Amino acid sequence: MLGAKSHARFPRRAAVKLAILAVPLLAAIPLLIRPPTLRSSTAVSPDYKNFEGLQVHPLAITPDGTRLLALNTPDARLEVLTIGAGSLVTVGEVAVGLEPVSVRAQNDSTAWVVNHVSDDVSVVNLNTLSVVATLRVGDEPTDVAFAGTPEKAFVCVSGEDVVKSYDAATLAPAFAPTAIFARHPRALAVDAGGTEIYCCALDAGNRTTIIPAKVVTSLGGPSPPNPPMDPALPAAPAVGVIVQWDGTHWVDDGLPTPKIWDAARPAGFSLPDGDVAVISASTGSVTRQVSDVGTNLFNIAVDPATGMLYVTNTEAFNKTRFIPNVVGRFAQNRVTLIASGGAGAVTAMHLNSHIDYAVSPGPQSERDLSLAEPVDVAVSSAAGKVYVAAMGSSRVGVLDLAGTVTNRIATNGAPSPPAIALDEPRGPTGLALDASRNQLFVLNRFTNSIAIL
């Protein structure tokens, strides 16, 4: 079961028995380490390399709202817990594949667990707490979602850049693999009617490429530095230049006018920007793609009432040259809204708009409000709120449905599970919204624990 410390600190398997500490605002559920006789260990060697799977959807609630499903990724297990108001009670655990990263409840008695390293999906009977089938799906799967009539399971296979579909009852392939024209498709979401699947790519890119130093020199050199270079300094070495497609030309960051580098690229050269793919549940084909969502997309959720998509992401500013211009702003943490189920306007919302980039370094109060690395997202239509798990800052951001940050909730501090310091970063990576009880479950990756907000 979920352990008291992360796998990075305990190479041995960390299994737990949940001890629940409930308070009005926050309940912290630590995971205690299994007795030595019941856990395996790996011999310590100087060349040991830690590996951690990137959790995508490590929490899920059964459709009847009675049980929480939680992944204990370092221990390769699915935890099953009964939900109460401000409490969780352990039902049992199931050994699954290697590095489980996503779990979805197909119904009240069946869950699918996606195993990133063993390249398979474990189909779990929640009544008997046993794996009833193992489906080999391909290289590095990351997520699964259910849609269509008859019901199909769509599995995101990131190592092959495809989404594969299976008959949810027979496990037979439903369609040919759906190619995703982006690198490392990561997360899936389904519309309210179960007719469309939305797939976002981790390494979506931002239409940038590199012009080699020799080519830059042959074309007259890069744009002059801004601010201007100190004339007392020696001549700058020949370097390459990062350029970006602006819809018409390949340009650098030259000011006041960017330099055009079309001559440095083969005629007709372009880069894809298919950040989010919309897949038909009835045919398995991509019906449309959405661009300009972000550079690295972590997760996606749908507002069932409006069809608005919420995509957590970071946008890279890798085209910007020189430290005085970067001033630490090399990427922006965002949630991008896509209207009408991917057919409408694309609007990126900065999660840290409170930062004054003219002041560097900023005050501690500014850092205390920041949301970094938004890896999961959950939407509550009824409450008019969007929740974002900010792993890098150990906080959950609360947004309105327009994407404006209205609150931040720390996942560390009191109460703290045993053996976890109050100020120890938690690293939230998974969210599950229990709307009927007005509570939010948060899986903390660094401490391998669950918080109730």
C-alpha cells in the first residue's frame, strides 16, 4: 500500500497500511512501510539509478462514489479504499504491472491500471481484488479512457505515438491504432456523451528549430544583441540560433525587427503543432487537431456542462536570447482553455500572473503564491471551479471556470503523516473530485501519501 516515503528515498518496496488523520480542512493519509519479512529489497550498488514513472491519473473514484482507487507506483500496486466524509478506510490492494501510472474505473466492479514499464494494462476485479486479465498494449502506455457504444477502452501508448482501442468486454482490438501526429501522447479525456476522446501530447513542441552556427555565419550572422554588447568585450563566438515559425516565416528574437531565416531551411519545411487530437469513439479516427496549446502538455479534463477543455501545460521561451532578457523566465506554467470540445477558441491562462518580472529576484511572498509544473487537472461544473495539481510547488491551485487563479492550497504542513516533516515537499500529481461530499483527494508523489482537501 502507499508508503511513507517516496521511492527515491526508499529503493525497497514501500507498502503501507493507511493511518488516517482527519481534521476539518485537511486529512493526511500516510502509508506505512511493510514489515521487513513482507517486502523485497534491492542490493545497494554504486551504480544504482533511480527511476520513477510519470504518473498521469493515479487516482480514480468508482462511479457509485463509494471507493477511491489509488496507485502505489513504486510498489506496483493498486490501493482500494472506502470513502467517507473526511476519511478513507483501506479495503485492500492488488499487485499490478511495473510502474503503474494511471487507473480508471470502468464500472463499480472493474478498474483498468496502465503500467508504464511493463507495457501492459491490468484489468482488476474490485470485488475479489485480483487481476483478471493482462493486456499487452505496446511501448510505454500512459493512460486509458472509456467511450463509445458498445463500450471501448482507448489506451494512450506514448512510446509509439498512437492511441489503441479495445472492446471493453472482450479485450479484442476495436480499430487499427490511431496515429497521433505529436511526440509522446500522454493523457486522455472523454466528452460528456462518450462520443469523442481528447488526447494531449507531452512533447507537443512550439514550432522552434535550430539553425547551425556555420549556416548562421554564412547568412550574415545573428540579429544584434539587445541590450547592445559592451564594445570593450571581444567578438562573440559563432553560435547557432533558435528560430520559430510565425505562420509565414522562420524568425529569431531580434529586436525591434526579427530576422527572417527562411533561406536556412529547406523549401516547404515545417513543424507540426498538433497539441491536442480529437478522436471519434465510433471510428477511432482523428477528426481534428488543436494547435497553440502549449509546449509540454501534462493533462487534460473536460467540463461536461460546456464541453470546455482544460489542458495543463508549460510554454517554453527557448527562442529568447541573453540573460538580461530571460531573467529566469524560461517557461510559463499555464492552463489552456479550448472551447467547444476542441472546435472553439484557444485561450492560454498564466498560473502565475501575480509575478512582477521586472523585479528579480522576487519576494518570498510572490514565490509562496506560485504554481509550478501543473500535472493534473479536475473540473467541478457545479462549484464553478477547476483544480490543478502543481507538483513543483506542492500546492493545489483553485481556478474559476475562466481559468483565473482564485486560491492556492498547500499540501504540506499540519496535519502531517508520521515520519514526514511538516515542511517536506509533497509533490501532488493526482486529483480525484468527490463532489457529493465536497472534498478533493490529492495523491502526493514525493511522500507517497494521500491528502483530503
